[in-house]
Amino acid sequence: MRWSKPVLKWALAALAAAGQLAAAQQAPPAPAAPAVRFVVVLDAAHGGGDPGGRLSDGQAEKALTLALSVRLRSLLAARGIQVVTTRESDASVDQDRRAEIANHARAQACLSLHASDTGSANSSGAHLFVSSLAPAGPVRFAAWKTAQASWVTRSVALAGTLNSALLHAGMTVTLARIALPAIDSMTCPAVAIEITPESAKSAGSGQQSTGALDDPDYQARVAEALAAALLEWRTESWRTEAGHTEARP
Amino acid sequence: MIPRYQAVLFIVLLVASVVMGVALWQLRERAHQRLLAGQDSAPTQAPEVAQAEQATLLVANDADGSLLTQVQSLPLPQDPGARARAVLGKLLDLYAAPDATHPIPGGANSIAQVFLMPVPGPDSSSSPDSAAKSPQSTGPELAVINLTGAFAATHPSGLETETLTVLSICGTLHANLPRVTQVRFLVDGQPRSTLAGHADLTRTYLTTDSVPSEGVHP
């Protein structure tokens, strides 16, 4: 008996499919799918024609925030975290565009980086700000200027994680609420961080850095602390996500 | 014996002196009335002549990012707008002092004007027309603070320092004028996006957001 070519092809394909089905039934359960993606948005404040504050050494705030953003991006990328930045150079980016970038990235953490060396000598370390919007439940369509309201609770939790890491790094930290258009429009856990020079007392307590804003050691210490905090935040996020997945029927 | 013509001349001169004296007295009275009328039309009452009262100031402290309540005795005019300006002037004088906990140059002259008006809303009783008819409104009020450009130009730049300035102004206004529930800012009479690069001046601030009970963080 002689088989025609099309019939032979169909028969072989059917055999192969049956074999795969049998193998799938006998194989052990596949490992859990890789954890959900984790994206961090770094927003280096100011830029272009907006220099921000003028620091005591003559440096503009925009330059320092960009340097910190680049340093932190490298640290996070080395730890396998996907990073989206609002600017990579001395470019002017308006507040709405910054929020647009963050919202399109669907990030799990958004950090707006600032720097200042004004105020009294006792005002030192890092200031963490969360949006002053009142917390609100999740909504399908959020108003642009108050989009952060649904995320404020998560933002407060993120600020707590950052606070712990910065304190662990020996820095002085204050927490406060603020009305900042850039983070009020973000649909992600968002925190504005203002880095200030470290007081002589804190800087001298076993640290090598002088605590000045332009000190590379101090910048590295801040970036390391923020990277450690974001790693911790990733673990918490995955744990929370896993809890939600298990709770689903 | 005095000649007759001399007697007549003496009487004429005497009468002329009396008439001139009366005329001078009337002119003096008219000038005095004009002077008083000019003083009455002055736009504001000088705070120095007002009675000293207790004013509650919410003073910012950069050390821990808090607002501390401080009671000061200072002359306060009765007009609410002038009263608000006097209180805020005292607050900014504290910030301009050498040992300030929240140093900002400028002082009292940094407040150009303070305007008080009913809070705009759907309620017709708080419309500007009704406010014009009854200037002594009893509802919640919006304070519009006009800062000088020099104040904004010399204000230190930073998230914390600018936020503390705005919140301390809002809190101080509410502590002394409880009807003020909302505050907006102008700089040289014009809207401005930020105070010194950070604090948003385009929004309306609610004074309830900045009133601490005792030295709490904003």
C-alpha cells in the first residue's frame, strides 16, 4: 500500500502532537512564572533653563540631581532592576512630561530627586516628601492633578522603606507631606527626596565622607542607601503580589 | 484835645484790626478742617496707633521641619486685611532676624498686600456681588497674599524650606483670622508657578493642612 504525501504529513503531525500531550501530562508541574516586572522611575528634578537652587559651591541643583540619578541608575541596573529616567542630560522637562513618563512606565517606585543646602545648619541629611493629597480608593479614570491620591498609601509605605535604609546608612531623615505637581500626577508609589549636606556631627561619626553635597563619597553613600531601599521595596512588592495571587481562587 | 480826624482814623484802624482778626481765625479753622479731612481719607490706619494684642504665629523650624506656635504681643489694626498684613509682617521679621530658625531675608516689607474675600463657590451668598453689598461677611474667606518680587528672588531654594514658608504663612493667617480657610499667592501682583523653584504657588492652599497642635511636622 502506498501513502500519499499529504496524508503522511498529517499522520506525523498528529503523532507528534499526541506525544507532546503525553509528555506534558507526565512532566512535573512547571516552576512558578517569573516574578512580575519591577520598574523604577528616577526623576532628576530641574534641568535646562531651570537650574533649581544654587548650592553653596556654585553648583546648580540640576547638575547634582542628574549626577545622583545617573549614579543610582547604575546601581539599580547592576542589581537587575529596570530603570526609566525622566532626563539623561541637561534638558528641560516640564512637570507634566515627567509624570507622563512615570505613568507610561507603570513603575513600582518613582523617586523625584532634589538637593538643597539652604536652611539652618541643623537641617541636614535627607528630607522625604509624600504627596499631601488625601488617600482615595482606586478609580478607573483619575484626574490628572490628583492622580496620586489612589497611590498615597503605597507612597507612604515606600517612604517608610527609604527612611529605614537612610537611617541605617547613618543619615538624618525627616518625613513630611508636600504639594508637588510632578508627583501629584503620578500613578505609582512616589516620593520626593531632597538631599542636603550632612551635619558635621553625623558626618564625623565614623564616616569617610565630609557630608558636603559635592563630595563623591557622600553621593555614593546616599545612592547605595537608596538602592538598598529599592531592593527591599522590590521584595516587599513581590511578597504583596504573591499574597494577592494566592488569595485569588 | 485829640483832633477829630485822628479819632476817626483810630476807630477805623481798630475796626479793621478786629475784622482782620476774625477773618484770620476763620481761615485757620478752615485749614484745620481741611487737614482733618485729609487724615480721614488715608487708605490705612497706622498699626502703631492701634492697641497691642496677642497674635499667634506659626514659626517654622528648619532643624526638624516643624511649625512651632509662638505668641507675640503687637499692635493690630481692626481692619482684617491690615491685621493680616501686620501679623504676617511680624512673622517675616522673625525670619529675617540673625538667629532665625528659618532664615529668610526681607522682613515685613515682603508682604505687599493681603486681600480677603469670600470663598468662591456654588453658594450664591458668597458671591463677590453679595460681598460688595455686605463687606462684613461671616462665611469662610480666601486670603490672597501679594508677595514682593524681591522676597521670591531672595528666598532660599529647596523643597523643605519653601514648603515651611508657605505653610507657616497659611497657619499664621488661620490662627489669627479663623475665617480664612484658603490662601492663594501672587508675586508682584502676578501668578507665579513656584516660590523659589519648588513650592507650588499656582494652587489654593487650605489652612487646615498647616495648623499643627503643638510643633508637629507639616
